[in-house]
Amino acid sequence: MRRLDGTHDRPARAEISLERGLVGDRWSLAPNPNLEAQVTLMELRVATLIAEDRVPLDSPGDNLLVDLDLSVEALPIGARVRAGAAILEVTAKPHRGCKKFRERFGEEVYAWISEGSNEEGRWPGRRLRGVNCRVIQAGPVALLDSIEVLR
């Protein structure tokens, strides 16, 4: 959970709300939050690779780290996933590395993530930075809850 001061909390349980996304996350506190980016997902393997045991896995700042292929092929826009009891829908809003991401991981990692996060990159559609989602169904989510693609 991202805080306004740039730190992250790692609660064992959290609530995902239709109106506020991940309740308590800085996104939910914004005056005009973008509903296309209520909840962000990042692949656990990518986060592990860039963290390299030198920074906490939550350093990229995403709401949920998931053991799931987030590529366009596996999760096209409109695809839905169940996270705990909540249902999320992948939106068209690209998830890109921001200034904070660049500061935390450096230019080289930022460039690599960007190569796999846009259509002009070396790995188009790979979505290395992750995906933005909107909330379709509210509900609780907890560490080690299953993440399931809904067909």
C-alpha cells in the first residue's frame, strides 16, 4: 500500500473498494483519482529481478505482486482477474515507470522496464512494468490469496 510520503505498508489483509481501489492507498486519497488505474499489478518475477535482494519487493510501488503472466497475449484489455474476493479488470491505460521508479532503480532498470512496457520497445506487449486495473467487484484480499484469470 503506497503512502503519500513515498513509503509502503505491507498489510497481511486489505480491502479493495469500488470507489477507492485499495483502501488506504495514496491513489484513494487523490482529489480526482483515475478509475482506469485503481489497482496496479506487477509480476512477482519481474519485481524480484529488479529488487536483486537490495531493496524490498514492494519498492516498485504496485498494489499487488502476482505470480501471473501480465502480457497483452495472456491478459488483453478487458480481461478480468480475481484477487482474493475482489474482481479486477485490465484497462487500456498503460502502466509506465514514473519518476519515483527511476529514482529507486536507476536509469538502466527504467530503460529495461520501458522496453517491455510499450509497443515501440524490444518486447512489445510484455508489460514488464505491470498493468492498471479498475475494480469490478469489491472484496478483501490477503497475502497468499490466489490470483485467478476469469474466462
